[in-house]
Amino acid sequence: MIKRIKSLKIRTQLILLILFAGLVSFSLFHKLWLHKWEIAEDITGKNYAYTQLDDMDFMDDLYEAAKAYDVPASEEDADAAAAIEPFLKMPNDYTSIYLYGREDGLYRAGRFAPAMEQHDFRFFFDVGYRLSDGEGEDMRMFPLQFRNDAAMVIMTNYERTLFTYPYMAGCLFLSILLFFLIILFFFNRKIRSVLILKKEVLTMSSGDLTQPVSNLGGDEIGILARELNNLRITLNDNIVKEQASHKANQDLITALSHDLRTPLTILTGYLEVLRLKRNPGLQEEYLEKCLKKAEDIKDLTDRMFEYALVSEENEIPEITWISTDFIEQCLMENCDFIRLAGFSPSLLMPDAAHVLESDKTMLKRILNNLFSNILKYGDKKQPVTVVGKAKKQTLIITVTNAVKKEHSQISSSNIGLNNVQKMARLLSGEMQINEKEDTFTVTISLPLQ
């Protein structure tokens, strides 16, 4: 129920709260007013409902004194009215007394309470009388035997005015105070929500987009907080993506230069052989290989514009049917190249050809990266073995070489091997590295069909 109320609009919540606060305040006033005499007596120990008319000693004196006075025969009997004046002054200043004929009910004599002739008290009484429906007035009517005749006496006491009207004002004050406290409590909660929202906006403006915005309910402030949190998440994601994109662009340049270095180096080596004319009989073969490496370089540069570096998640390999003969050809080319650089490679591939679904360009990049690392870190004095075998629908290519003693892992960025590992995963394969003493072994596993 509370959650449903909190999800309402602020205006609706305020209207419901005003109705609730009014009901609670009225209930408090009604209870305080209904039990005013008990509450006052519990607090002060005095019975404020008790007036002079409840004083039995006073009433006994009044009965006794009446026997010594004559009731005026009529209102115009001035002498008789003056004679009974001491009797009429027996009640205190807050009590009015009037005498009426027992038989005819006509007014004979009386005295209005002197306190009611005071302007301040009278104004206070008139206002309170209307608000309290005469609670400050206590009236008694009873027969009284005088010396010459019996008369009907009407006495009205106003002493309760001294308590009831201030008490009523206090009850009104407490009820109104409770009403406003409930309303102020509501506004205080909303202001606190606004202050929390302000603090979190300032936190976001300072650049910290990691702190979530508090849940502030379902009203307008809560909706604003929720949308602000969505904005924070979107901005944070965009910044993270922008940073990742920036890093990917930097890695693209680094990785592409690394990928291009190997075919460029191979091409340079073949051209150097052709320039020196060391093997005239192989000139046509070397020219063919130069053209092929130039084509590989063109493929790499074309792919640069088609997708981001392999470290980006949105790269999609161009899968085609490939024979293991193609992989063997690529391995032979790389072995020939490192042989020209002074290495002693040996290649062993399965006799039977197999088929796999893969990306030709990625496979070339994988192999070029592996042999590029051999050129950079390999020991030319030790042999390089390349073994390919088919096992349980998997093509396993293992490249083993010795590492130069002066090589330090700290100086290596491992960009090539990282690219190989990522590209192998994109091709549903795996790469494992095993480095033991001076021997470095890389194993590439690719699924066969």
C-alpha cells in the first residue's frame, strides 16, 4: 500500500496527505475536547468543571438567606428590589441570578454577572461561546422559598469560561500544529530527495559516472532520479566504448604494422635475391613469390578498412572451405623465407589432405606472426621444426624453435602472439604456448570437417 502511494504523483500524494492530516488533527481535537475535564484534572489535579453552583455550602447559605428577604411583587417595585439587593450580591462576580414568579413566571428582580460587564471578558466569552456551543456556561433553575412567597431562581455561572476557552485554544493549537508537522514532514522528505539528487548530479558533473543514482520512489522526483541513472549508465558506457575504440585504433596501427612487417620483409628478401642474381634458374619462381607477397600485403590493407583489429568484438571472419594443402603452402613459404635468413627449418605435414572451414587471410596472418617471432627472437644455430598432423577431427600445427640467449621477455610486447591467440579463437581454434628453458613451442589447433 505504501509503495503504491509513493508511486503516485507528488500532487496526488499531497492531497491524500492533507486529507489524512486533517482527519488525524480533527480526531486529536475531538478526543482532547471530549475528555477535557478528565485531562485537566489528570494534569493539574483540579476539577475545572466544578463551579459555585456545585458548592453545596454556598447553596445552603443561599437557601437560608432567602428566608430573610421578600420577593418583589413586580419588576416595578423599586423599594422591594432595593431591599433584596444584598441577597442578589451573594453569588460571585461570575454568576448571574434572576428571580421569577412561581405562579406567573414573570421577572421580579435579578443581577447580571459583573464579570460579563467587563469588555475583555465579554469579548472572550462571546467568541468562545460560538466556537464551543456554550461550554463556558453553567445554568441551574430551581424553586426557592422567600419570606413572603416562593420564587423560581435561575442562576448562570461563567467560571468555566476561564478554563474551557483557553483549553479549546490550546487544543486547536495542538491540532493545527500536528496538521502542519505532518505536512512539513512530507515536504522535508521531498526536499531531502531533491538534495540527494542534487548531490548525485554534482558527483556526475565532477566526472564520476560509476556511482549509481539512489532509488527515490515512483513520483516525479523518483522518475527524474531513474532517468538520470539511465543517462549516467549511457554516458559511462559511451565513454568506456570511446576509450576502448581509441585503444583499438592504437592497437590497430601497431598490430597492422606488425602483420605487414613479415610479408614486407619476405618480399624484400626475395627482391634482394633477385637483385644479386644468385639463383638465375629460380628467377621466375622468386618473381612469382614476390607477386604473391605483394598480393598478401594488398589483402591485409584491404581488410584494415573492412573491420577493426582482432581485439575488437565486432570482427567477423570470412569463412570459406579451405584445404590443408593451402596451409601447407603457406608454411612452406614461411620456411623458405626463414631459411634465406639463416635458419634451418623442417616441415612435416599429413600425407592426406583434409578440409576445414576458416578464413584464408587470418590463417596467413597467424602463420606470418609465428614466423615473424622466430625471425626476431629465434636462434639461427638451432633447427626450427614445423609439424602438422590431423587428430580426432582437429588439425594440430606445432612450431618449435630455440630462443636467443640474449632475448629478454621484458623487451617483448607479445603483440604478435596476442593477435595469433585472438584470431585462433575467432576461427574456433586454440593456441597454446610452452616455453621450457631455451625452447619455445607454439601449438595451433583448428577444427577439421
